[in-house]
Amino acid sequence: MSRKEGVYNFAAGPAALPPEVLARAQASLADWQGLGYSLLEAPFTSDEFKALLDTTRLQVRAALAVPDRYQVVFLQGGASAQFSLVPLNLLPPTAMAGYVETGHWSARALEEGRRYGRSHVVASTRGSGFDRVPAVSEWALNESIHYCHITPNETANGVQFPGDPDCGDIPLIADMTSEFLSRPVDIERYGMIYAGTQKNLGPTGLVIAIIREDLLGQARPETPTVFNYQLLIDRQNRINTPLMFAIYLVHLMLDWIEEQGGVETLHSHNIAQSQTIYRIIDEDDFFYCPVIPEHRSIMNVCFGTRDENQQQRFLGEADAMGLANLAGHSHAGGLRASLYNAQPDAAVAALASFMTHFRQRHG
Ligand SMILES: Cc1ncc(COP(=O)(O)O)c(C=O)c1O
């Protein structure tokens, strides 16, 4: 496999993947498991694919120490589809869903959730420009709330929950798309976790969900069969053709995560990488970060130059140096460096050096 040298990719997702994983994936395109044809050509009913599904499910369980009373399921349609499928599967028609609004993606989840039932914003930081995570003690929770939806890492705004919130008996539903498998998680705090895999695990379109069993089995009658969580679990994720190659990539990424030492090791590594960039941002007034230090994301470092005119120049010069995809999300603007699990230290060092020199030249 060859590719243009000297490019570091800071995209927010789809995002950088380890070259060794890409090489393993490439090999499966010639011949998968000695079958004489590739995984792309293999039947999903084959024993080999069933074994892959089982193995990948077990890998997710092992990586996050998922307790027995939770099911792991693979879903299609991307994380955004879950904004609708969560209420269809888990929210009785007259019940109320709570939402914590901390940025672009939680706002999207709320907007879509409103189409399916009563929704209540239990806390929002919209007023302060999504610069923090509201403390659980500030959330307007009450017993009429059936579940509470959060987005622990706001990909577009660079805000990350400092830990797993404790909501007592109210099931927490978390869109962990941009932090899944980047840190250990106290799964017991959640009723359901879901994550699109295009950040830390590679493929687009695939979602991994971890669902507490007692919440299942209440899907509304109009829930499409292929998106019914309980039916998918009952039929071993094979109601229709699953995202086979995407699941294979996730399997390879889970192997890689284990080889790196697991999520604890990756977590420390991710913190160190993000601190390298935040330190430069905080050194003086040339750059700024709109998020309070305690709630800054270790996955998506969102920042800007105080002089807005410098931003386009920053992007142009960075690109010319091989530092790609540093523009902020279209709704948030500014600059963003995404530092998912697979981001090499060399990329972070190159960005840090570029930022320091850019400031010297233009500050
Ligand atoms: C936190 C979060 N949720 C949801 C999505 C949407 O994911 P998808 O494009 O898979 O629907 C994204 C995409 O960036 C995201 O970062």
C-alpha cells in the first residue's frame, strides 16, 4: 500500500486510521480467511461471518468490561439515525425524554427526538456558547423523565464531559460517537450507549450500541423491523445484510486497541496529546479555546486565532505543510484538530511545531 508521504490527517471523522490496520483490511480484499474470495464477496449467512460477528461483539464487551445484563448490537444508518431510533425503540408514546444540550450534536439529537415524543431540555449551555458541561446538580431531572440523552463528547464544539454522570435511576442514553473506546467507561451508569464508528473505529454508516436488557422489548409498532433493537438481538444481527466489511474493520481496530494496551492506555495517551496542543493555545493571547479548561475535549481540540484574519492563512499554510483538515465544523467555525486513538504522536508534534512557528511569524 503506498500513499503520499508527509501528510497528517486531523479530520473529525472519517478520521485517521493506523496504517497497519489498513494493510490488514487490504489483504482481506484479496482472500478472506483462505476462502478463495474476499469478505466483500462472502455470504452473510456463512459460518465465517457469523464467527466474525460473535468475535467482534465479544471484543467490544472485553474492551469496555460490558456487564452481562447489557447487549451489544450493530446498527446501520449512522449515529444520526439513532436520534430517531432511540425514541422509537425505548420511549413509550406518551413518555417524556430529557436532553442535555451541550453543542451541535446534542441539539441535533433533541431536534430529531422532538418528532417522536415529548422532549424536555433538562440543561443547556447554549446561552454561554456551549463553553462547558452543566453539572448534574443543575439538571432539571424529575421522575416523569423516562430517559436522559447526553452527548459526552461534542465533536463540533470541543466540549467533553469530565466523567460518567450519575443520574440515579433515570437511564442515561449517550451518543458516544466521537469518544467511543478512547477511555474506560462506567457502563452501569448508562441505559444505552451508541456510537457511529467513523471516528475511533474506522467505517462510516455502522453504529455500535450497548443496551441494558430491561429497556428492550418496548419498541413502538411502527419501528422498522430492521431497526428494532430487540429483533436485531434476537436474530443475531442478521435480519438483513449487515455492514459486513465495516464490522470487519471494527474487528481489526479492536485487535489494534488491544495491541496498544487497551482503553486505559489509550486514554492516557489521548490526554497527553491534547495537552500538548492546549498548552500552546494557552501560552499567550494569539490562539484561544472557547471551552473552559475542565471540559475541553481530548478528542477534538477546537480553537481559533484571536485575529480572525489569521485563520484562513493558518489553514492554507498548514495544508501546504501536510497538516490536513484543520478547519472547524461548519456550524462552529474556527479551527479543530481531531486527535482520535489512531493519531500518531508525530502528527501532534508536527502540529505543535507549526502552531508555535506560525505564532512567531504572524503574532
Ligand atoms: C457526536 C456525534 N453524533 C452524531 C454524529 C453523526 O454521525 P453520522 O454521520 O454517523 O450520522 C456525529 C458525526 O460527526 C457526531 O460527532
